[in-house]
Amino acid sequence: MRVAILSDIHANLAALEAVLADARLQGVDSPPWVLGDIVGYGPDPDEVIEALRASDALAVAGNHDLAAVGALPLAEFNALAAAAAAWTAGVLKPDSQKYLQALPLKIEKAATCTLVHGSPRNPEWEYLTHIDGLVENLAHFDTPGCLYGHTHVPVLVLFDGAEPRVIEYKPGTPLRCDADRFYLNPGSVGQPRDGDRRASYALLDLQAREVEFRRVDYKVEITQQRMKMARLPQPLVHRLALGR
């Protein structure tokens, strides 16, 4: 079974719709797995939640999701993120609030993968950007794989014995992830930060232990216009076109 792995949608409906359409074109019809930050920054929080519910998505909470329902203080965010979180909290429908409030911080799925937003050790906040953090977090999950987001940068790291291997990839090229342990970050659907503005996600074959990173064009200008109409901070609007 292949599963679409999504993270950091950030209330960007145009990007999410493009990713879900691409997954269908690849023959994937199972519910997507979502690694948090469903809302925040972007202009379409209710619409994104409705789309995920319609697709029966399996999802964990991210720090922006928690902030939008008052479970994390805005003082812990930078000024731009806090402003977007406050706007999101003010427009969310009650059903959307209940959806976000019910999301768990961690899910173990099929004895194969652990799903978190930040890290197994600290799902809300920790950024796994260095090998030391990846090594230390191995003790905090029991499944072979850990799927995480939060950094907005796609990466695959394999652990065979003590030595980690960061795997280079090209979008659309299948990669083996059949090591003893592995970490997979699919990148960000709604706000990539690796210099490529296209929506990022991954397809994971659970039986073959194979992953394919995908990049999908979408109409960034649609999301930017909706952000302007919502009077979200201008730097957040601008960065979408840069992939930063």
C-alpha cells in the first residue's frame, strides 16, 4: 500500500488540492497521513480542514494547530507567526476548532511508522535539523520509521547500525528506505523553505519500504491574493513565491 505523506499545509488550500490531485494521478487512493501544522500562516484554515476530513486523513497536531485553539501561548511564537495564529483563531469555525483540539501529538501506525510533527521527544517544538538530534530521538520511538515535519525541508535519513546516511534524492525517483531505522520528512505542502516554491510531499510504499519525493506546481498567486484579502502579514505573502 502506498500512502501520501503530507506536512505543514499551513492553510494553503490551492497547494493541498494540487498535492491530493497529484497523489490520485499516481494511483494512490488511501487516506493521506498528515504530520501537523494543518493551519497557520495561510488564508484557508476551514477549507483545508474540510478537505482533510473529506479524504479521511490520519493526522497529528503541530504547534500552529495547537496555537490556533489556545493550547500553546502566542508569546512562544515570533511576531509574524503569532499574528497569523491570532487571525486563524478568530476565523475558525467551531467544527474546525473541535477537529484541531482532538488531534493527537503522536501516532504509531501499523508497527511501521511513528507520526509526529516536530520530533518523537518533543512533538510540538523540536526541530530535527542536525544528525545529533536524530540520533538522540531514536530512543523515543519504537517503530522502524519516524515521519516528521516542522522544518519545511524534505529529507530521508537511514540508520544501519550506528552510522546515519542522509540520502540524496531527485523528485519522482523512488528510494529504498529498508534500513533498520529511518527518518522521513516530506517537506511542506503549503510553505516550502528549501528554495523551491512548489508544494512538497512524499509517497511511501509501506510494503516495499520505498519512498518517492514529489514536487507539485500550484497557483501561488491564488493563495497570495487570499492572504492579502485577509490582511495577513505581507512578509508571509511574499515568501510563498520564494520557497523560503
